[in-house]
Amino acid sequence: MTIVLPTGSRLLIEAQLEPMQGARFQPTGFPALGPATYQLADGTRMLLVESAQSMANRLEATVLEPGTVQPLAFLDGMPYILVKEGDRVVTTSLVEAHRINSPYILEGDDTSMRDALISELKVAEESAVSEARLASVLCKYDPSTLLHGVFLAKKDIAGGRFRLRRALSAFIEARDAEVVSSGGVKNDHVNPSGETKEGFGNVPFAREEFTAGSITAYFNLDLAQLRSYRLPEEMTRFLTLLGMWKIRTLLDGGLRLRTACDFAVTNMASTRPSGFELPTIDALQEEITKLVKQCVGHFANPAITTVSWSSGSSKKGTTRKAKGAKVEATEDSGDDES
């Protein structure tokens, strides 16, 4: 049975969450800031439980075989870039913070991928860049990039002007949030008064968790953005269903975000279009597998593009920058977040 795609410009999904046990949970924290709390105009106390950056990482990870940086078997034939040092797998474009813009792909001694992008994305210095052209090239080497965004911040690739924002984004926030203050101590039963700077001794610490009146995970799949790339119909369908599969897989697989942050989904609904129901994982996988085969003509051949990496390349890169090379800018299209 063919899955009917949602209409309109967005697919917006909201999932109601509750702690798996008890009422407390630990939100994401930010360096020098801690938990992100804020108030609405009516005084409602809000809390950012999981940021867009962190949720992007989690959505990207749904396609990976457990314990690897390579995709699940049902996605066999979907293109991505594999970085190897000899026989050792170093990384793939599926897990890199800026995907195809990873230094492991574009900054090593093997310049084959960089050369390909320069050639295939070449535009006149004073001409506008085309998102559709970028999308066509990216779907050839790693279509997942079209869901999760990219910024090709290289001066020799159209002056660093090629970028795509995320088409799939998500975040989790809580309403009526209240702080639960507690603490503990790291005990040293051998030398309780030892030098704490060296890791010895008893070390007391404060801890903040939260309760909330409601916790909601929000997902946004930008259908209009995917259509704007003017890709062949089967490619747009593949990307749309893959985005839906990522949402469904993340929610069905459980949301254990941290040791003290484990959520169960109590309700899930589409708010735009209203009443749309996400297909099951099995139904999505069945059609996605067929679409991968239908899209072969739009993919690189072979589908997996291998780039060689040398462990010394990162040191060379550091030396180049130290000598005055301009450090290229990046954006949060896929930044990792601790």
C-alpha cells in the first residue's frame, strides 16, 4: 500500500511526554549557563529540555547500525561518504557535525571530494548560487544532508556561499517548570581529606532537576523546502518519507536523553496538517527501501564515496591555520551539542 504524503508547507508533529519514572527529569545544560529557563508573556515558567542542535544529532543517529557510523541494512544503496585510514573506518558524512563539510572529508590529503564539489558546483564569481543545484549534487553523494542542512564554508567552492538550512528540526520544552534542588557527594573511603584537585577526597556537589506541568517534543518537517529543490519526484518522496521515518523511529525507540532524563510518549498528533497520522516504522521502511532502488540513477555510482584520511592531516591543518590561513566560518546547521 502506497503511503499518502501530507499536503501543505509543513508537517508539524507534537508528542506529549512524561518521565518514565517519578516526576523529576534533568534538562540539557549549556556551558556557563546551565539549564535554559525563561518566562512567557503571561508569566508561565518554561524550560528548554532538549535543544534543536541536540535533537538534530539524535535524529541523524536513527539511521545508524548500533555501535557504528554506517547506515541500517534497509538503507543499503543510499549514498554517503565514508572516510577511511587504510582499512580502518574513521567516520562518515552521516555523523559529522557539518556532514559533507567535515574536515575529515574536505581538509585531508585526499582532495577527491573537494575537487568534485568545486567542479560540480562551479558558478561565476558574481552569479547567484542555486539551492536547487546544490541539492542535486548533495543528493548524489549524501541525500541525508538535504534533511539536516549544510554550510560549505570553503572559499574555493563558490566563495563559501552554498548552504542549506535544516528541513527537519525538533526541540523539547516544558511548561510550568519548577526547580528541584538536591545534591550529593563523591566519597573517597581511602582518603576523605585528600587533594580534591587531584581527584581525591570527599567532594560535595549541588544538583538541579526539574518537574513540569507538561513536556512536549515538537517536530517540523519543511515540505515546502524539500519541494523547492525541484528534485525528481521519487527523490522528494524518498526524503519526505525518510524524515517521517526518523521522527517515528526516535519517538518509538524511547527518549532516554540522559541518565536522569528518560521519557515515555503518552500521545502523538499532527497539528499541521491536522489529523495526519505518521505511518508505522514497518510501512515507512518498506517504501523507503523501494525508493532507494528507484533513485539509483540520481545517486553516485558506487553509492558509497570513499575518502582517504591520514592521522597527520589534522596536525597539518592546525599548522596551516597557525601560519595565518583564514579560519572558515560555520553555522549551527548541524553543530554537536554536549
